[in-house]
Amino acid sequence: MIKIGVDLGGTKTEVVALDEAGQVLLRRRAPTPYTDYGAIIETIGTLVEGVEAELSRKGTVGVGIPGSLSPATGLVRNANSQVLNGHPLDKDIAARLGRAVRLTNDANCLAMSEAADGAAAGHGTVFAVIIGTGTGAGVVVNGRILDGFNRVGGEFGHNPLPWMTAEEYPGPLCWCGLHGCQELFLSGPALAADWKGKGHRHCDGIVEAAASGDATAQSALDRYADRLARALAGVVNLIDPDVIVLGGGLSNLPLYDRVPRLIGRHVFGDVCRTPVVQAKHGDSSGVFGAARLWDGE
Ligand SMILES: [Zn+2]
């Protein structure tokens, strides 16, 4: 049996087939028809069947999406591809493919992939964060996603930033309805706005700017590292993971020396040696993790 993963992104849908050892057999992608729900189901069905036809083998199917299924309704919620919200996406894909599929959010896929054979390989408890357009996270314990009773396990982006300074408090109003969510401090648009001012959304070049003496870039990076460390210290105090993995565009920032040291200031007890590492599989973590949603069965 091969393992097929589907990463349903806002602009492209990618499918990968892994063999039992996790080696890539085939990858295919297609544009996501993001305004047409029925066409999205058909795109996924066509990609999966195409991969199986090319390999002449059937597979298990896992799907990663930027959102989650509500345990109350079974329908997608919180997807930033809005057309998915309110649909029983897992059931519709299962009906199209004629088999059960597993579906979870992209941060859980990152955690699964990195725990299996990525930067967190060999660690029991893995906390993986996506810092990019938004901020999400997933927890994997001994190869299994800790999804939680309400399926919000790891929804780290919408906790408030801890140990806020007077200048930070109470934090801006978030799209989720609360104030001061960590996403509003840790996402790419948040860093861009902190560096260049309100309304700026892209922080490309901030490291180079800081290196060439731009003091506003350097202080924005300093604040970012400190805020990320505070957010992660809250995680260490709660579940004390064996490793923290960073993925997403902002995981390319130079965070890996200073953030582990900064975390220790807020961790209860006399020692904090938790490693903070960059995701090994980069942008492929989502699709690899989706392929692994049936691992351990
Ligand atoms: Zn929020």
C-alpha cells in the first residue's frame, strides 16, 4: 500500500505518493479552483486517481487544509480558503474516491512530517509551528496527532501573547473576535507592520536591512524573537515538548540561537534546554504530513 498525501492550498493543490519507507514515488500539482467547491473535490479526485494510475497502485489518502473540521457539525471551519467553510470536505472527498480519507489542518501535517523523518525525528513530543501568513501549530506525541477533545489541540495562534508589556497590552483586535492573539504578533504581516508601519504586509529583506544597519529592522527582529520566545515559553510550561520545530516563511529568520535562550527566562524551574529547529522538509511538510495521516494503523 502506498501513502498518498494531498495539500490543499489557496492557489495550488499538490499530491504526493510515498512508499512504505516514506520515499517519494511521485508528486503532481494543479491549480486550486478556489471559488468552486465542487471543482476542488474533482481536482483532488483527478490528482489522486492520476497518481494511482501512473504507479498502478492504490493508496491511503490523507488531506491537509488550512482549516479544521468541527467535531460538533463535521463541517470545515476557520479555513482561509473561504469556499471550504461549511462543507463536509472529508466526506465529499471520500465519496469521490470511494474510500475513507483523513483530513487535518496544515500545522498538524507539518508536525507529523517533521516527527516522522524531519527535524524532529526521534523525538517523542513534537510541537510544530507554522509562522507565515498566519500562525498555527500542531502537536504530535509518539507519532500521533494530539487533536484534542474539541479538535483545537495546538491552536496556538489565538492564545493571547503572554507577559505583555504596557506598550503591547491589550493588543489589536483579531479576526477571531479576541484581542492580542499571538498571530497578530508572530505572522509575516505582523512583523512587516512592526518594521515598516501599519498596512505593510511583506517583511522580505528585513534580515538584510538589519545587517546593513537599519535600526528599525533590527529592533523589529529583536521584538519578534522576544515575542516568539514568550509564546513558546507558554507551550513549554504546559506540555514541555522534546523539540520545537518552526516552519513557514518566517522560519528562515535567524531565530535558532537566541529564541531558545529567551524562552528560558519565562519557563518555570531552573533549566530550559528545549531545542528550537527549522523544519527540514520546507514547503513540502504539508503534503508529506498529509500522506502520513494513516501512519501507525
Ligand atoms: Zn485571534
